[in-house]
Amino acid sequence: MTSQSTYIPALKYNRLTKFYDFLIARFLREKEWKSYLISSFSQSKPLEILDIGCGTATLSLMLKSKFPFANVTGLDGDLKILTIAERKIEAEQADIKLVEGYSYALPFPNNHFDVVTSSLMIHHLSSKDKQRTFKEVLRVLKPGGEFNIADWGKPNNIFVRLLFYIVQLLDGFTTTRDNVKGLLPHYLIENGFVNVTELKKFNTILGSLSIYKSFKF
């Protein structure tokens, strides 16, 4: 995600990490938009999938279930949340590789992944680290590979905007400002992605969540 000195855990405070799965599932329609994110893949049989900011591995497990023959790798900078992810993966006896690391310095070779995903992680990054992350994702994607994001987007009405202040109080106004302004598609284009599209918005009790798709030429 970002540097250790400015690292923001999933719910800002480490003591809240154990409640992450319950809160996301209960209040953010998690299964609905994560299922949509996976269904939006252009590739029907990706062989190498990277889930950056994998958190507790909910999306990684869904990816492995949908694409059982793919090598699924989950990456996160939070050792505590990776421990939870490891327990969940072991409980489901899933073959998923977990890697400790940061999205702006991916420890993977060039042109390696067919698909890279990210869910509710990009808004934790500063503007600079968002840009660095997108450069790194472009590097590790194969030509023709796709980058699919689910994250907070530009609110479509004032009520949704007011709800999002709760997220900003938790995760910080500086890192979430780009999301509120709808800048993620612009950053993707600026860093080399093509066919950048906002596929759908999901309104939740904490704001508007957008699904973005983009490709490496």
C-alpha cells in the first residue's frame, strides 16, 4: 500500500482489523459488488491473477473459486490482516499465495499477470502512491491484461456525499480526496492504461462504490 510511516490499516486502527470482515459484509453489500467485479472480467480463463491490497482474502478466495485453474496471488502490507487471510485460506483448503508487500513496489516480474484486481484499497493511498501503484500494475500486467478496481468513486448526489464523510473520518481526507473527485480514471489514463471505463456504481450506507476496468495495450 504505502510506506510504513503512513500506512493505514483496513479500518484505520489495528484494533479494529478483527471486525473488518463482519463490517464490510454487513454494511457494504460486499458479495454483490465483488461478484460483479469478477463477472466483469474480459478474460474467461485467466491463468495468473494478482489481488493487490487483498486484506482478509475474501476477494482472492472468490477469484480462486471462479477460476480454479488460475494461480491467484494476494498481496498486502498489513501482516495482521494477512494472518487472518491465511487462516481463511487454510480453512477453505484453497491454493492461494499470500505476499507481504506494497502496491507501489510490486515484487513481481514484468508482463506476468493476466488480471490484477483491487478492492477498497486504492483510497488508502496518497495521490503520489496511487500514481506509483498504477505504474507498477501496468508493468506487471501482460500486454492485453486488465486491471479491475472496486473502490470509492465520485458521489452521484449530496446525500451519498454526506455519507462518505464517515469513511473520510476513518481513512483520512487527504487520501480519499481523489476518489471523491472521481480522479481514478484520469490517473489510470495518465499512467498508460487504455479503454478505461467506470462500469457501475453501487450506493452503500457509506457512499458510492465504483467498478473500474482498464487495460494494458
